[in-house]
Amino acid sequence: MGRGWFLPMAVVLGFVFLYAPIISLVVFSFNESRLVTVWGGFSTRWYGELIRDRQILGAAWVSLQVAFASATVATVIGTLAAFVLTRFGGFRGRLLLTGMATAPLVMPEVITGLSLLLLFVSMELTLGWPAGRGLTTIIIAHTTFCAAFVAVIAQSRLRDMDESLEEAARDLGAGPVRVFFDITLPVIAPALVAGWLLAFTLSLDDLVIASFVSGPGASTLPMVIFSKVRLGVSPDVNALATIVIGIVTLSVVVAGLLMRRRARRG
């Protein structure tokens, strides 16, 4: 009897530990009081304050720009790296390329951010580009570590792919480029979408690396939120977090419904 109750209780306690803080955050985002730990009545006041906060809205726009650009470029670079490592077999420099493609996965973010900062400073002194640190340097930095995640996902999908499809296309006279775009790319497209979404999320969530390589006028949303939280959690931050949670929840529900519909059709 004891063993029968242990697993359900462990699951319940685990979910409470994970989601109780999130639920309390959502609840207190509708708090009238300025004190986030004292309930002063139901109100949507802080959502209005959030909409009028130009600093947060500007930081959110910067984060979306950076995340979209870095995820797109990282998907292209990661896909090419995965294709080379999977399809070209042994070649000189393969070990070096493998290490470069996977190093950002295990490298501490502090080391990555500091090394990129030194690189950008040296490039500005010798080449004159990039002039200062801002949106461009953040995109380059995020692309650097996001490409590694895309490469791992794409590489695993390419290894599981049936290469006879590509061989059949080449036997029918298709060139390497056409085989890639007509056969390989459609097959690995779900993995690339997953890699893009992961890169987008990682870029949107990054704080440490962006803090090293950003400059005045290019503060991302995590940087602004961190600066606010250091002075104490304000209710408008709770409102912002609730909106993000709602968007993520809606996306997960829509994706689940689409997958269920596709499974039924299949």
C-alpha cells in the first residue's frame, strides 16, 4: 500500500513545486496593491502600466528582432555544419569542425560572453567594425551559440534519414543541389523547425551573453527585467511574465491540437 501511494504523491509534490510559483505569479499580476506579496484586491491596473512602459516595450522589440535574426542565421549555419559532418565522411579538419560545432553546448556562458566581447573590441580597433556594441553584436553572439543546438538536432535527423532516397534521386539525374532542396530538406524540415524554435527561445531567454556584448540603446528584455528585479519585483513584471506564460501555453495547446489532428488523419 505504501509503494502504491509513493509515486502519485511524488508526482503531485513535483508538480506543486514546479507550478505553484508560476500560479502565484499569475494571481498577483492582478493585484491592486503595489506590494507584490500583499493582496489588495483584483485589478488589471498593472497590465495598463505595462502597455505604457516604453522601456519594456522597446526591450521586447529588440529581443524579438535579435531572436528572429539569430535563430534564422543559426538554422542555416547549423544545417550546413550538420550536413557536412553527416554526409562527407572523414575529411581533414573534421575533428576540429566537430569540436567547434559542439563547444558552445558545454562552454559556460560567462566565458562565451567575455571571449566575444574581447573579439568585438579587437575587431573594432583593427577593422573599424562593428562600430560599438549594439543590435549587430548581440545577433552575432546569439547566432554563435544557437547554431550549435541546431547542428545537433539536424545531425541526428540526417543520421536517421534513409539515404537511398538521395541515391535514387541522383540515379535519376538530379544534381547535388537539387537533391538537397527536393529530397533532403523536406525530410529534415521538422527537425529544422524544432531547431529554429529552440534557437529562438534560447536567444529570447539569454541574459549573460547579451550583457557582455550589448551597448547603450540595445538592452534586451531579460536585461531590463533583471535590472528591475534587482531593485525589487514590481507588479508590472508579474504582468509581463503572465503574458509570456499565456503565449507559451497557447502555442503548446495549438501545437498539440495540430499534432493530434495530423495523427488522426495518418
